[in-house]
Amino acid sequence: MQLTPDIVRHVEGQVMIIAAVRRGDGAAIARSAGSRVTPDGEVELYISRQWVNAVEAAAPGGLIAATFTAPADYRSYQIKGRIVSVTPVAADSGPAAYVDDMLTVMAGLGVTLEPLSHTFPLGGLICVRFRPDSLFLQTPGPRAGSAVTDVEA
């Protein structure tokens, strides 16, 4: 599945990101400290090693689902796919800018920095790269959970 420019902007924008990696006994959940879409259309998530179960479960060939929600209006999309690679994140890469942006966004919505300090850790990040297979609208409302086709996206 190829993500449209609008979906790419959303995924790479000011969104809260929660990922679930499938493992033998269910799903392991993690928050992501940013994301980007590569030129070939794969999605990269930056996940802290504090999410031990998700990090241990993330492996090439594994299944992953990530939800990208804009806190200002709750516009949400979920992308499901198969993991392509899991690698360490370079210290000078994009997650720090994402965290700074999201702290500003959340503070503007009245969320204090104390609870967010545990939400956006930058230490020990890994990059989980996956190829999108399907896309779902998750914005609250009558279409929540419905599949989005390449034409609609």
C-alpha cells in the first residue's frame, strides 16, 4: 500500500503515536518518539527500550500496527504492516525535534510536562521500520475502524 501525501504529512506531523507489536501471547504496546515515511514508502517508528516487551517482540517479518492521533482534533489513522528491520537510532536523528514539538503542542492543550517526561524518553531508541499493508480511519465517529483505500487516502 502506498500512503498518500496527506497521510504522510499526518504520520510525520504533530501526532501521538502508539504501536502494538504482535507476539505469542498477544500484543506488546509502545509509544513512539516520532516517525517518518521513507522515500520508498516504509514507515519508521522510534521506540525507546523502556517498552521492553515491544522492543523484544519487534523483529523482521513480525506484524505491527501503529496509530497516529493529532491531539488537537483527534484525527487518527492506524497503519498495519509487516516489520522490515529493527536498528539502533543515531543520537543526532529526528526524534529530539519531534519530542520538542509535541511537548509544546501538549502544553498548549494544558498537559503539564511532568507526565510527559515518561511518555517521550529519548534514551536507547530503536527504529522499527515497516511496510504498510493496510490503513484504517480511527477518528472518533461513524467511520471509525473503517478501511481506507488508496483512492480515499
